[in-house]
Amino acid sequence: MKPGPIFLIGLVAQTLVVGPVAAGCAEAPPPAGSRESAFVRQVVERMPSYLHDFSVPGGAVAVIENGEVILARGFGMADAATKTPVSERTLFNIGSTSKSVSAWGAMRLVSERKLTLDEPVDARLKRWHLPPSSHDITGVTLRRLLSHTAGLSVSGYRGWGPDDLIPTLEQSLSGNANGAGALALTATPGTAWSYSGGGYTLMQLLVEETAQRPFSDYMRDAVLGPLGMTESSFSLTPLVLGRAARAYDELGEETPTPRFVEVAAAGMYAPIGDMACYALATIGGVRAAPVLPAAMLDQMTSAAPATDGRFGLGYAIQPHGEGFPDGVERVGHDGGNRGWQSFFWVSRAKRDGLVVLTNGSNGWNVSNQLVADWMEWKTGTRLPIPSSIAATILRPLHEAGVAAAIARYQALKAAARNGHIFNANELNRLGYSLLHKGRVHDAIAIWELNAREYPDDWNVHDSLGDGYAAAGPGYAGKAIASFRRSLDLNPANAHAQEMIARIQRGESIGL
């Protein structure tokens, strides 16, 4: 039925290391023989293998230690077809990490007393207004937009293709958002945390109307330039697109980078040097001073009300080092769009940080391995972070076929279950990726394996039914049997009911 949360898989590419970045906040190589130098050498040695192992073409890594950029470098391929390496100027889409940077733009207007954190946002707007709701619209404030506590819908956006007509900001908010839906107030503001990319789109509109400029222009002049992020952009111009890495989808094929009107939520492009600048700005001091006063940055990186201590204003918070064995609180934001993944976390107290940018949708596995290396270097303890089994079997799938991929899956499950993520959704996503590329029988083989592994999961049988239905009339009996098994497990599955009726009517089922 649905493939679930998408972590996509990029193309295998020859990897190589390019020189340190020249723009933004370039690395300052630590003294030879130091522990910092040893860690830099380890990252440089291991990063190509991580890209290779998880089928990600290229990436870039920045490491901050004691307030210094000890590494800011590109690895692998920006364009696998032309063998173009990631350079010091290669731009990456940073996905939802854009929200963290965008928050600086709104907070600068607060520091200039052009906005306040707690006034009703809707009363300030002219171009668009929240639709009527049973909840109190006056409770939607900038503080709550930035902390995801405004009670708004629309968790995220999928973006548009290169040939699509991109809607206006107002049209997106009204529901022309490629499936994301219209923004609406669905819960009482200020009572609970609920992630809303739509809330950041509303913030984008507020900033535009207040600054009386397009959001991308305002951010360039008010935030990015003063922070030294002169290569970054919230506007996907031809120049930016020409300098950006290519994006790669779940089966290693180049995919058009998504286009967004909702750029505050998901549309920023940056090279690794600029993200190192942003890490230093988040830590504070002279790097942040041209944009925000220290007290305001403290406020952004402290827990906001109704977030259970886990979100500030634009920053997620891992209190007391949760997820990190060194017990250090860190703030940051991850991001992902189709073909892209980003990781950004810093400790303001310890003045350290790690940034990872990749141009393959499976890049989160690369980030996880680097986090494990980072924490092992700091504490001597390696985090037991499992890897995606779907990503791990992609290489044998491409090189030797679906039977080899299934054999690899079975061997890994028998030998090292704790080293990989084994759940129904892993194979479910992979099956849909194959199906959408027209590899129907490969998708069926993966889903048949999934049905053997998880015989009591209704969604697994529903997906297998989709595969059989796409294979044509000769598989109609198997498709109906799979959908009926799904209905036995979940009688409310309307998709299965609809598909059975369509097959019985003799309709042709497309991919």
C-alpha cells in the first residue's frame, strides 16, 4: 500500500578525496601527530568506503573541535556520469536543515523589533490567512511556528519536478503543494509538539511581508552574507543548479532535484565550508554577532514551551547527550529530500560539531557511521548504530540480480542481525522503488521475501498484491489472494478492497 518513510538509495560511484575547501570557513589542519590530526586522517580514510558501502555518490564532512574547523572537505562524486568530484564549491541541498537557518532570518526581525515572538501571526499577514478552525487562531505565534508547537498540519513537502509549474507561496499554503495538503490549524496552539514544515512556510510568508522582499533575497543579505555563508542560497537559480551536485534516487539513478516554493522548510543549498561557518555561528561568539545578539541565540538553542525539552526555535535538542555517549547536550537539525541527506549537530558548551552532506538519499547511513566514529574518538565507546538492510543489499541487487540480493539478506540476518535494520518497511520501500522503475518481477521477489518474513503484517501483503496486480492478468489470482490476506489482517484496508474490485472488473493496473 504505502512504502512508509523514504530513505532512498544512491548510485555506486568511484570515490576520491578532494582538497580542503577554500570558501567559507575552511579547515585549519590540526598539528601533525595530535589526536585531532589522527581523527581527521581516519575520516579521510573511511569516508570513501562509507560512500561505497551505502551506494552514495558523494558527500562532504565538517568537524568542529574546540571552536576550530579541523576538517571541511569533499569526497566522492558530484556527478557520477561525468566523474566530476565533489569540490570546495559543490552545493548540496540540505533539506529540513534549512529550517534551522531560516529561523535566524525570523529572529533577526525580532531582534530589530519588526516582529515579536508572541503576537498572533495571522493578524500580521495580508497575502494569505489561516482558514477558520475550531481552535484559536490567535494562538499561532512566531515562537510556536519556530518550535513546532503551533498546532498546524503539513509535516513536510515532496517538492516539484523540473517541468512542473511551481505554485506561489499562497497557493502552496492553500493546498497546491504536490500532495502535502493545505495548511490548517488542527490542534490547540501551545499544547504539544508536532513537526510542521507548513508552519515554516507560514513563517516564510511572515518574513517576506515584514521585510517586503522575497525570502531568498532577505536571507542572503540579512543572514547568509553576514555569517560568511556567501556560497549558499535559498534560490535554485541556474547558477546554483549548475554548481550543485547531482541528486541520486533509491536505485542509484540520477533524479531531478526537487523544486520548492517552500524554501524556508526545505530549499537551501550550501557547500561544506558555509555549513562549517553555520556550525561556528551556532556555537556563538563573533561569528554570530553580526546577525543575532548572544541572548537571542541562547533562546533559540534552549527548549521552548510544550516541546518536552527537545526543541528550541529552529533547533532540535538532544538533552544530556541522549544518543551521544559523552553526555553532552547538542543542538542541530537533520534534513532529507529525494536525492539528498544532511546531518548537522553541535555542542555550544564543548564547542564541537559534526556536519555531513550527501547527494544520495541513502546518505543517512553514511552520517550514522561518521557519528559512531566521532563518538568513539571522543569516548572510546562505539555506538551500535544499525545500517539499512535495504541499502546493504542494493549492491548485489545491481551486480548480480535479485536472487543475489535475497541471498545476501538471508546471510546477514543469520550472521549479524544487530548490525542492520530488519523490519517490514525496509523491504517494502525497496520493492516500491523497483516497481516504480518498471522492475515488476524484482519487486515481487522482494515482497514475496517480505511476506515470508512478516506473514502477519497487513501492509506487506497489500504491497505484494500491488506487485502481482502490476504484473498483468496472469497474476490476477495471486493479487486477489494477497489483497484478501491483507484484509483478513486489516478489514479497514480500503486500498485492498478497491484493488480487488478493479481486478475483478478486468481493469488494467498500471505501475
